[in-house]
Amino acid sequence: MDGVRAMLFDTFGTVVDWRGGLIKHFQTWGAARGITADWAGLADSWRLAYVPSMETVRTGQRGWADLDELQRESVAELAPRFGITALHGDGVEELVRMWHDLPPWPDSVEGLRKLRTRYVVAPLSNGHVALLVRLARAAGITWDTVFGADIFQHYKPDPETYLGAAALLGCEPGEVMLVACHPSDLDAAAACGLRTCYVSRPLEYGPGVVVEAPPEKGRFTLRVEDLLELSRIAGC
Amino acid sequence: MDGVRAMLFDTFGTVVDWRGGLIKHFQTWGAARGITADWAGLADSWRLAYVPSMETVRTGQRGWADLDELQRESVAELAPRFGITALHGDGVEELVRMWHDLPPWPDSVEGLRKLRTRYVVAPLSNGHVALLVRLARAAGITWDTVFGADIFQHYKPDPETYLGAAALLGCEPGEVMLVACHPSDLDAAAACGLRTCYVSRPLEYGPGVVVEAPPEKGRFTLRVEDLLELSRIAGC
């Protein structure tokens, strides 16, 4: 941890449980409308559409579009496949807004609170500032500041995000640690000179589902079970 | 307050007492080095250099330069006039860093805490993100996010700052209120469609010193004595 002054946190999956949150929101929403569907399947398919939808921005096929806009397009296309038909504009917006209110993992709020006593802590997410502010307020998380992808007009893993956040914090890349449960995100940060902490989130995609293999020892600066373990290692 | 979702706060003067803070820092710094000088005069002259130094960026005479850079140049020129000679690089940095740690006015921390229970609160300052984060941590202030001028690469009163912050919050300009003790800042925000709240800070430039005349009634949406009064009006 020598020389680390700031910690950046991937958010969806690392800090909040998007899958559990979405499924719960879907159930409530469906119950109020007499709709039943494979909600877990919709959550997983929607999340699966997330990376390719960002790719269209990252590769320059389209101009800047924030996550709400991308999620809006994805869910409008996906919903009918799950038997959710006649989804109007308001319905789409209700579904998109579910990404603004997702439950933190049990250790997130307290882990971040402790880490903030010694380090500058901020999300570095592919969400936009407005979404991340709402998410933090709903979850009871306090950040020092918020780095949404819209500030950089780039999505992770573009280097502009990691280096842009370090620059805005007045830090050298090596003074910043990215904390994430996705090895690919951490690899991209490491390539920019950031320190890296892998946090295990075995339930992110549902029990027993592994999307990215956990990293071998030594691949990242740190490897922890949760944010409370990180706070202990970091001396908070 | 109808429809207001977020409040942005000018910082130097409105939230923190730059003058009292600088004078105190100068005294401590001078005492450790056996230097005495007209510290209040230096603080006032330094602050006076602030607007013209930003003008060189605002008018395009130079590229982006953050407040540390501008303050560095100003103080290096001013210090000798106050008898502070042989100021080396480290000394200049020590002085510049004093702007990163300034005391909040007595009502600021509690006022902002209350306002944050109902509104998104963030600074909108000509300071940069790194400075503002440090300032908030030192003062015990919790923001939802931080808008430094470096995010927009524009200084207030450029419209890019007011409109840029509203856009990042996902708000229409009319859903955002700027809170400031400087009528000129509020006028520029109002011209962009923001609501405005004038807060009286009679000690900003020292007892009895008026730099901008207080605004007549009705010029701004609200006019309050301090942030606690604002929190009461805002129903927090």
C-alpha cells in the first residue's frame, strides 16, 4: 500500500449487487402489473448486452451515449423476448431507473467508510455521474467525489478513464489503486500504472456462475475477500 | 424551492473562510521561519490577483491552467512586495497548499449536512477537483460529488461550468440552485437558467470591507444569512 493516496472502485458488481437488485425490482414491478417472466434471465441478458453496447461508443461507431441510453436500447430489444410486450416509454424508463438503486454488498458501506478515514475514495464506473450519485445516496455510501464515464466521455477499459481520474485527483497513476471484481478492468488499470486490488464477488452472476476466472496469486497488487478485509490490510 | 433537486455551492468565501484561514496559515508558517509580514495584506492581494489570473485562461490568452498554477505565479510575484524574499520552490508550494485547507464558516458543515438529506449537494468552484476534495476532507464536509473547474476546463462565470454541472447531474438548469456570496457568480448562473441563493458572508474580506454590494431584494431566488437558514427554508 506504500504511496497509495486514493482508491477507485468499480461499482456494478464490486460495490453493489446489480443482479440481486434488478431481480427484486423486476419482481415488484411485475407484480404491480400482473407480469411474470424469467426475471433472472432478463437480468443476466441485460447485463450481457452491456459490454457490446459500450463497444459501439468505445470504437467510435457512435458518439457519446451514457449508460441510461445504452440500457434503454438494450432492454427495449430484450424485453419482448422475455414475454414482456407492449412496453411503452414509461415502462422502459422504469426499468432503466432500476440501475440507479441497487443494494450494496453487506461489507460495502462499512468497508468504504473505514477506507475513507485514510484514503480518498471514489467510484470509477461506466455509470454516469447522475446515476452514481443517486446510487450512492440510495445505498448510504459516502464518496469523496464521483468519477462517471461521462466526465471522460470514455468507457472503461479505455485508458482515458483510469488516467483521467488519477489526474483529477492530482495523483500519479501509482498513487491510485483500482478495486474491482473484474480481472479485465484491473488489467487495464495496471497497464496504465495504477495499483490493483481484486475483490472476490462470487455471487455477482448468481450462485455458482463464474464469468471471469478468479486471478492467480500475484497478478494484482492485492487480492481480498471483501472491502472489510481491504480496510484491515490498508490499516484503517 | 419548487422543483429544485440539486444545490451547487461556490466554495471560497461561501463555504470556507479563505481570508481567516490564509492569515492563520501565514502566521504559523512565518513564525516557524522567523518571518513577519503584513499577512492580511498578502491574503487580500493574493485574492485580488485571482480574478485577473483566471481571465488569462477565460479569454484564451493561455491554455488550461488550474488554480494551483495560477496561485503559484501570483504569490511568487506578490511575496517579495511584502518583504518575503528568497522564496524558493518549496516555499511557494507551501503557500499554494494553504488554499487546500481552509476553515468552514461556523454554519457550513451542519448546514450542508442538513441540506444533503433532501438535495444533492456539490461544490461548483474555480478550484480543481483535487483541491476541493482535500478541502472538504480537512473541513469535515461531505459532498455528493465534486465539480472542479478542471472537469469543464472553464472557470466561472463561463456558462460551461453552470450548465456542465447541471448536465452531469442529469438536471435541467432550473432544477439546480447555485448558492454563493458573490452576486456576480449568481448573475451568471441565473443567465444560464439556474435558481440562485445569495448567502451573506460579511466577514469574507475582513470586518467592514464590502467588495460587492449586497443584492437588492428580489434579484435572486433566495437571500439568506447562512446555510442553516437555507436548510430551514428548504425544509431540511
